[in-house]
Amino acid sequence: MSELRVAEGTAIVLVDDRLGEALPPAALPLVRKAAAVFAGAGLSVAAKAALDVPEAPQDLVERAATASTVLITGEIDAVAESLRAAGASVVSSPAPAGVELLDAVTVMDRLRSPGGCPWDAEQDHDSLRQYLVEETYELLDAIAEKDRSALREELGDVLLQVLFHARVAAEDSEDPFDVDAVAAGLVSKLVSRHPHVFADDNTVLDTESQHARWEELKQQEKQRESIVDGVALGQPAVALAAKLTQRAGRAGIPLAAMPSGQDTGSALFALAAEAKLDGIDPEDALRGVALEFAERIRAAERRTREAGGTAPTADDWHELLSGSDA
């Protein structure tokens, strides 16, 4: 018995429900010319309703042998595989970058909705603040350690915070907005602040000039009254001092006019200001020294344990931490 072959024009059209009911462009002429169109497995109820075509029958291959047939499906199951084995072409289009974000939004909505996670349902913007800070610092650690696996994971954790806050905001009865509004606002900001990329401004700027232009456009957009408007005052103190120094410098305020007294706070501000004006990020510099010191302590503790000791004395610490191999 000869192998069954499908008629010319028979095809399997793979679609992704996350992108709605849109068909790949290459599938449209095949659907228009097909003698029969069926819905396959892996399609949502909404997608099937939008297609308004019958479910694929078990004898689909036999039917396709006599007339051009298109199977629109979300997966290659046994029926689709039989059709492909009989000569049907497979038409699909690559998912655009970012499509997995749609799943992330769906999962977040599920967790927050009735029947989801009780803990997630109880959170609000204030209760989530600590987690945003923690996840941000864990991301910074991953970057500092150049740990690619941790970097990927921590980026996901920071993204979760964005999705969480956007979902909470969508439930606000007075001023609701959702993750799409957040994304739309970001897109608008990026486009408006890069006229040399997205508009007719063909001026090619170097990095420093572009940064200054960004700040100028930001000032115009937000109609700020002060050069310090918009500075996150809740950031770590050294980073805050550096940011204020940067804003002050661009406004023409000389270093001599910045805090430089003898008290501890003024002295620290002066050091941070000098570093920033010299092109050094004082927050990163201090963090680097602190992390190095932490590693020296760990190394000293290891050497003490390896030598059979317990807790080092003050003299031991001095010797251990000043050692050339510490």
C-alpha cells in the first residue's frame, strides 16, 4: 500500500496564543486558497472562537490527500505530526523578543487574582519596598561577582518587582494604571530623549554630550523648578552626595561652594564630591573597598581554622589582616 501524500497547498500553521489570534503573514495566502481549514491542539478557547473553524478530525490526513487543507495549531501533536509526515509544509514566524514577558504578566495576574497566592494578594506598594531594595542589591552583587547565572536570576527578581508594583497599581480605584501604561511611558521617554535616533535630528553626539542633552530634555519634559528636583533622596548617602555634586557641577556651582566642614558628614560629602568630579563613582569605590575587606576577613578566619585555632585575638586580627596573602 503506497504512502499517503497530502494535496498541494496543505500546511500546518503554528501560532502563539500569547500574540493573540494573529497568523504568520506567510500563512494568509494558504488559508485563503485552502479547501478546508481546521483548528488543532494547543489553542486557547479565545483563539478557537476567533478562528471560527471546526476542530481537526482524526482522519485529517485522508481528507488532506484529496483537497488542500490548513491546520492552525499551537503545537505539533500526533495529528499535526501525521500531516507533516504526509508532506504538509509547516508555516510559523519567530516570536518577537520579549514575548516571554507576556507569560510573566499572566503569572503575576494569576498570583494576585482570587484563588491565587494569599501572601501576594496582601501586598501593597509600601510592603514591597524592602524587597525592591533587597533584590536591587542582590543584582549589584551578581554584577560585581560577574556571575552570569546569578545575574540572569537577579534580573528576573527585579523584573518581578516591576510587574508586582504595576499589578498593584492596576487595582487602585482612584488612579489605576497597568504594566502596559508603564511600558508605554518608558517607550515615549526613550524616543523623546533620543531625537538623534528616532527623529530627524542627525546630530551625532559623544557620550558626555549625549548625557548632557538627556538631562536637558528631561528638564524640559518635567518642567522642574530646581536642579535637584528628581534626585532620589532615599538612595545611599554616598551615592546621593555624588548625584547632588553632579547636578551642582552642571549648574556651574563650584566645588568650594559645596559642603566641606570639619564634621564627619561634611568631610564625607567633600570626599564624595571630589571623587565624582574626578570621574570616580564614590559609591562603587567604597563598595569595592568594603567587599575586599570582607574577603580579607574570610581569608583570615580560614587560616585561623586551618591552623587549629578558634576566634582570633586583637593581635591575631592585626597580623592576619595585614599579611601579604590576606
